[in-house]
Amino acid sequence: MTHLLVTGGAGFIGSNFVHHVVANTDDTVTVLDKLTYAGNRASLAGLPEDRVRLVVGDIADASVVDPLMAEADAVVHYAAESHNDNSLHDPRPFLDTNIIGTYTLLESARRHDVRFHHISTDEVYGDLELDDPARFTEQTPYNPSSPYSSTKAGSDLLVRAWVRSFGVRATISNCSNNYGPLQHVEKFIPRQITNVLRGERPKLYGAGQNVRDWIHADDHSSAVLAILAKGEIGETYLIGADGEKSNRDVVELILELTGQPADAYDLVADRPGHDMRYAIDSSKLRSSLGWSPSYADFTAGLAATIEWYRANESWWAPAKDGVEAFYASKGQ
Ligand code: NAD
Ligand code: TDX
């Protein structure tokens, strides 16, 4: 049995990971989460108390991190400021959490010689043109566009340096866009689902042509467990499920699955610096660690996600009005 320290485990992907760990392993988990606007205690509701403990605190505070690191066999580091639109409005928290927070965790893992897995994003590679046959690989040069993605790129480079300079036993994964239950309504898919559920129209940035490569959060979790179990120290693994779709196609599918006309959406102001396309080549993860995704059917996964939001309005409703007021102030 392993004891995991999961940072950001009350957020979207972190909480999905904790549920996945409880369902699929004997491991115990301490979640360290600051419960920012994006963290939600309710996302961990129903998990067994003898296996999952929540500690509310900041990853940038060494006095909080150190005792938790000392008792862990491994740390899985999800905590981050994660939303591009927020990073364009106020970049500072992204530097504090994504850079200083990751540095604080690395120093603690170094002191206690704890295995470290760093969760990152494909956005560190910048973007691709729509007609480019290329996909991102582990060899693609870093070229981040936004304050968010540049702080994630910086955090990845810190991890690499701590492996090489100090022998920290770390791996990194860079995953594509996640969807599934428990995602904050500020993000694209939950925003559009909850708009439709409230009788509002989905909002597409620009012309809606931008492409994202979708993976179900549960498949992200199984990939992370595979890397923890079998990944090679110092290596980076790209995680993706061959799920490229334009934003317009995703909105039209949400409208179809909810019985709305296919054109019942609004085009709104584009995101400044909006990355055009992300696409992941996950061959290394598949061939070297034998991982493959379980959610092959995006339409079925999206339909189940819509049903989750329909059944869990009390989870998302408190955040919805504030998020929409923020977007309205930007013409989005
Ligand atoms: P999220 O915003 O839903 O959750 C982030 C969590 O971190 C929240 O619970 C928040 O309270 C917590 N947190 C923030 N600052 C903290 C701090 N200083 N100390 C402790 N906890 C803090 O984010 P998410 O979408 O679940 O993303 C999780 C991770 O996965 C991030 O590192 C992100 O870069 C990465 N990632 C996300 C995606 C995606 O599609 N959402 C894709 C690839 C990688
Ligand atoms: O209302 C919207 N309308 C819209 O067209 C919103 C909120 C978004 N969009 C577009 C912007 C993107 O092209 O949808 C796409 C997805 O947007 P986000 O959900 O904000 O995700 P993205 O910017 O692609 O970043 C996500 O994937 C990579 C996560 O938020 C990051 O944390 C992760 O690193």
C-alpha cells in the first residue's frame, strides 16, 4: 500500500484522480488544496475517511508542505491556477502557485527524497495550424503563449532541473484538454452545458474554429497511475486520446444531445492570443507503458457529462452567476 500526497485534489482533474485511486488501488491519499475559487470540498464527498484526508493549505507554504511530504511515498502535483482567461486578467496568482508553489514542493521532495509526479499541459508547446499534419511529441520545443501556459512551462523546467541537479526522482506528464464530471463552469464544456441547462445560448470565441484534443479525466487518471508505477525517472510522457474536435463541433454536439437546434449558439469576442490547435501524439506512453484510453467514444462521454451536470446543479450553481458576470465584462 502506498500513501500519496495529491496537491490540488479538490479541483477538477485532481478530484477525479482521487476517486480513481480509491476505486482502483489500495492506496491512501492526503489531498493538499488551498480551496481557491476552483477547489471544492464537495468534489471529495462520499470518499472513505480512512483512505482520503483533506488538508486545506497552500503549496507555496513550506511549513504546510513539509510534514505532509515527510509521510508520503509519492506526490502527484495537480495544484495550479489553471484557466487561461483568468491569467489574461490577473497573471500574479499563476506565478505564485504554478512557479513558487512547484518550487516549494520540489524542495520539500528533495529534502525527504519523495517520488514526484508533475502534472502539466500540452499548452507548453504553443499551438499548431489547422492544416498542419504535425502533433506534439515529447521532442516538440517549448513555445507557450499565455501567462498560464508560460508558468506551466516554467514549472516543467524547474522539475527537469531538480532531477538533473539534485537527483529528485521525478516524472512529468503533459496532457491534452480534459472533460468529465466535476469541472468548473468557467471552462468551455461545462460553461456551454450549464448555459443550455439554464436556457442560455452557448458562447463560442471568435469563429469557433479552434481545435482541442479531448480526453476524459478518468483516462488521464489511469495514465498517471501507469507513469507512477512504471514510468522512468526523468522522463516526460504526453497523454492524449486522439480526440481532436473544433469548438464549433463540440458546441453543436452539446446542442444535439440536449435537443436544441444546431445553430442555437452565439459567436462572442475572441480570446487574445487564442491558441489555434492542440494535438497530442501519445505513442511513447502507449508503447513504453502499455496504456490506452477507455473512453474511446467522445459522444458517449459527453452525453454522460451532460447528465452529470443535469443531476448535480447544487455543485455548479453557486459559481455560475459570478463566472457569467466575469465573461460578460469581457464581451464573452
Ligand atoms: P482546477 O483549477 O480545476 O483545480 C486546481 C486545484 O488546485 C483547485 O482545487 C485549487 O483550489 C487548487 N489550488 C490552486 N492554487 C493552490 C495553492 N497555491 N495551493 C494548494 N492548492 C491550490 O484545475 P484542473 O483543470 O483540475 O487542472 C489540474 C492540473 O492539471 C493543473 O496543473 C493543470 O495545469 C493540469 N492540466 C489541466 C488540463 C485541463 O484540461 N483542465 C489539461 C492538462 C493539464
Ligand atoms: O466560453 C468559452 N467559449 C470558447 O469558445 C470558453 C470558456 C472557451 N472557449 C474556447 C477556448 C478554447 O479554444 O474553448 C476552448 C477550450 O477553452 P478552455 O476550457 O478555457 O480550455 P483551454 O484554454 O484549451 O485550456 C484547457 O486545456 C489545457 C485547460 O483550461 C488548461 O488548464 C489545460 O492546460
